[in-house]
Amino acid sequence: MRLTKRSTRSAERVDARFDLRNAAMDLPFLGWSKPVGTPGTAAISVTVARGRVVAVNALSFDAAGLKATGSATMDKSGNGFDVVTLKRVVLGRTDVSLQVSTRESGGYIVQLRGKSVDGERFFKGEINTKEGARPKGPRPDLALQFAVDRVYFGKSNYLSNLRGQAARIGGLWTIVHFDGQVPSGKPLRVRFAKRGPGRALAITSSDAGGTLKALGIVDNVVGGTLHVRGAIVDDKREPFAGRVTIKNYRLIKAPILRRITSEGSLEETAGALAKPRGVLFREFVAPFTYRHPRGALRVKNGRAISANLGVTFEGALDLRHQRLEIDGTVVPAYSLNSVLGKVPLLGQVLVGEKYGGVFAAAYTAEGPLRKPTLKVHPLSVLTPAFLRGLWRKFRDDAPQGALNSEFGVR
């Protein structure tokens, strides 16, 4: 550390510089760390009057890719900050300015503005943070206002022109409102707010495929409208529950679905999926539950329907460890099957439950999210629905492993 002082009659200015090479630092919620031996520097210039710090004239930090410059004003007691202004913060693809002000009632007011935010780094850090490393007790109240030109969720996935606000009270996010644009220029609207005994979520977009790609979820959905609705009751120990609905979209380059249809002896359907324009689906519905911060996502009774294809799916996704365990059926010639299903009595015997079909291939997918192990059961292709369901219950490779236990699936 290097320390210099300059004095006047009423105050003294103190400048200090620090060599951080031998320091280890870790900010898991930002996905940032600095090991011992990595170069780094920090500097601060303060004004001291009557034995207390009255102002932080300048501060800077530069280590392991994290750079920040700014200043701060002190509260009346001189023991804490009143306003901290970071003129520029740079970390990876994040390049913003930040102002944090204390509130008289407690907590902070944060104003965030800038060119870009690396959302992928932030959310990955939030999911990967271990339970023991998370703050104990409720986090401080927070009122956030933000205006960012671009938020990244992957190497080339981003949302533009995000403008909004958020509030955390008593450790709970009670408001998250923002509007933005997907790369096609179409709008995305997110509303999360207090509703009665709990909180409710509403997400809408006129470009479902663009939204899913921008968020780094999937990149093989084109067009469509997206609606997400969900809610949580705060005084009950229940997960967040909701439903994702996508209508009138195209599915292209779907290798897993092509494998299922191909290995299930459904060559005609596999051929349709291989075409450049893919398959036009009328509707995708996925009821889900989600537990935070475990990253536990459970889908039940999911379905996707086109004129010539129906797909059912349910199972568990472990977002923290990037693993999945899903099973379901693929029903070709969906329109024909659904017509048979409408025949009184006979339809119930042959087709079974709603959205089922006379002919179907059962499948399971489990393992790493990016490249799961896929098993297709072609023997179920010609099995009537009520026998197929019974056969699936007793097959030897039914997915009832560690994920089902961890997710509380019964």
C-alpha cells in the first residue's frame, strides 16, 4: 500500500493505492473471482475533516477483468455512505454506470444505465452459488430503475432497449416490470407483481422464437406468440407454478424429435421434420413448477400439437447441474388419431386420454441438458393407448432416478 497526505487548515486529503496481487476475492453472484497471484490494483482518495471522512473524491478498481471508477458522499455521521456513484463498471460484456443511494427507511435505491449487461454471467452465478455462500436472513430492501441498451444471455443472444423497474421488500421481489425488444425488433413485456396473498407473473411476446433464442433457451423455434402465466402463494411452502403457451410457430432442426420419430418407425414424420421449413405447430403448452434457488423445474402434462403430429412430455430439469429427465409420446397423423378419438366408446378405448393417439412411440430422454441419452420404444407404435399406458408403467427403464427423488416427484 502507498499512502500520501495533503493538508489544509480545515481538511486533509488522503490518497492510497493498493497492490492486490496477493489478495483472493470472490463475487459468486457476478460469476467473478480473483485468485492469489493475479495482478490487480485499487486506489482511493478521501477527504478527512475533524477526524472523519466527509467525502470519497475518487475510487478505482482493476483486477481479473473487473474495472470500476467512481466516487461517493458520506452520511452525516461519517460512518456510512449516502450516495455511491460508479461512473463506469466493466466486466466482460457488462459496461454500465451505477448509482446507489441509501433510503432513510432502510435499504437502497439503485439506478442502472449503460450500453450492455452480461446477463448470462449474472444468472449463471446466481444459479451456481452454493447454499452456504448465500446471505443468511432477508436481503436489504431495494428499489431498482434500469435502462440498458442490450442484455446478453449467450454469445449472440440478447434483448435490446430494456427499460423498467424492480423492488425487493422484506427479502421478496414484489415488482419486476420491464419492456424490451427481441432481435427482430418485436416487443417483449414482463410483469411480476404482488397479487393478494402472493405474486403473479405475466410474460407476452409477439415473437416467441425470437424471445426463446434471445434468452438462450432454444434456437429452433421460428415465429409464434408467447404467453407465460404463473403465481406463487408466499405464506405456503409451495413452488412457483405456471404455464407456458406458444401458438402458431414453426419447429426446425429438431434432432431429438427426428430421432424419436425415426427410431420409432415413423419415417414420414421424421421426413417432415427434416425439411428446411420444419413443421408448423398450432400450440405448445407446458404446465410447470419451479423451486428457487435450487433451479428445480418440473413439467407435467406438456404437449405440442400440429396438423400431423402430437407430442406429449413430462419430467424434471435440474437447471443448476444442467440435467434433464423427460419422457412422453410422439403421435403421428394427429388429426386422424384425434378423429378416431371422437368416436363414442371406441375412441376412449383406442385413444385414451385427451391429446393421446392410436399410434404412438414412447420415449425417454435423460442426462446432460445439451446432449441427453435418448431411448425410443417402437413396440408401443401399434399398441392401443390404454395398453400403452399400462406397459409404460412396468417397463424396466422407466425414469425414476435421483432427479425424481430430488424434485419430489411422486
